[in-house]
Amino acid sequence: MTDMKPAASLKGKTLFITGASRGIGLAIAKRAALDGANIVIVAKTTDPNPKLPGTIYSAAQEIEAAGGRALPLSVDIRDEEAVLAAVAKAVATFGGIDILVNNASAISLTNTEATPMKRFDLMNGVNARGTYLCTMACLPELKKSAAAGRNPQVLTMSPPLSMRTHWFENHTAYTMAKYGMSMCTLGHAGEFKKYGIGVNSLWPRTAIATAAMQMIPGVDVALCRKPDILSDAAWLVLTSASSNTGNFYIDDTLLAAHGITDLEKYSVTPGTRNFIPDFFVD
């Protein structure tokens, strides 16, 4: 990565973030809000759930408290009409879209016998299809952003592509769905380069402590890092020049490239050295 920063701020930029009602998506939104960005919260949760805290409305309150402007929209990103309507509402409210963050994701770490087609369809519908659909829907606005010199970006929370058996054999359906997101990055980076739109992926080296992670049996979130490591890394990508495109960034490596090597503040449990590794990082 070249350290080219047209503006070390997201002030006045409009971000369309999927899955922004909680966890990593909300952390990215709040980091952008500190700069004074506009955040379109694209998620399904409208009613509080004791198992998964956070709604689009509570997220909007947190984003506005951090200094941003928020537009909470209840959207199932598998629904083409709903996504197109959300884009239209974002443009009507904020005047355009400069950044798309494809964060929404469905996970089931199950083998083939334990993954019915309904679950397969959910993961591939949200992860691969949802990423493709949101990118396609936002593309006209991202092209306008590029023409206006506003440094448009697409950032997808997905891993580097590694076609090794051990990343597939225990959860083929999930890996296919997650790699579908990464293939969007690979293809769209090449396709959109002529427009001046940066397209990259970001992925954590360690497991991240989110409410969804707490629901996975056997995961000790005390051995995870906080979502803030990804929000800080995402900010570095989104404030870099859009000519930086087609990269599959790993959070700690990206931070280190910018001189940030003390990661203690991101630990759920201070002093942790043996974190739970995330998937897909060779």
C-alpha cells in the first residue's frame, strides 16, 4: 500500500454501511462519525433483541452522539427493490454516496450434513449476493462521486482468497459465501478502476468480540480483539487514495504499515497474547 492520503478525514462524506446496527459495522460507522460523516445504516433490526443488542435506531443515536449524521433504514440486502429504495433515500437525504461498506454477513460453521439448503441460501444470499447487489446499486452514485473528485471507495469485510482444502472442509457453504464477497472485490477492483473507484477488502487476523461471536458455541470472547481494531483499519483504507485498489488487507498488518504496532488497547482482556485466530489467514 502506498501512503497516499488525499484527505485524512471523512468529514462530509456519505457512507452506506450494511449490517451497521451493531458490531463491526457500527464501529466503522462511529469512527467515520467522529470526522463528521453521514452514515446510512442499512440493517434489518428494528426491535430490540436481548441476544443481539442493537437496532438501526440505537445505532443512529450512537452515530449522532459521535458527531455524525445518521439515516437508519430497515433493509434486507437480499431484496433488490429494498436496496435500490435505500440508495434512493440516501441520495435524497445526503445528496449522494461516496463510500460503500459491505459488512453484513451470515455465518454457520457447519459441515454439509448439518447445513440445510435454507441455511446455504441465507449465507450465499446475504454474503455473496448481498455484496454484489449493494455494489451494483451504489455504483451510479460512486461514479458521480469519482467525477466530483470525492475519492469513492468500496470496502468489503471479507478475507484474502486462499484455495486450500482446510479453509473449506469443515464449513464448505460458509467459505463459499464468504469467498463470494472476496471475489466481488477482485472483480470489481479491476472493473471500476477506470472510474477512479477504490475497491478493497479488510479482514481480522484474530477473532473479534461481537454479539454474533458470543453466540457461537465454544468461543471465549475474552480471547478476542475489540471491533475498534477493524474500525481504525477501515478508516485508514477509506481515507487513502482510491487508486489503492484490489487489496486484501489484514487489520494488524495494515496498522503496522502506518506505524501502529502497540495493539494492546484492542484486547478484550488486557495482556492477552494467545488470541483466537480468525479463519482464512494463512
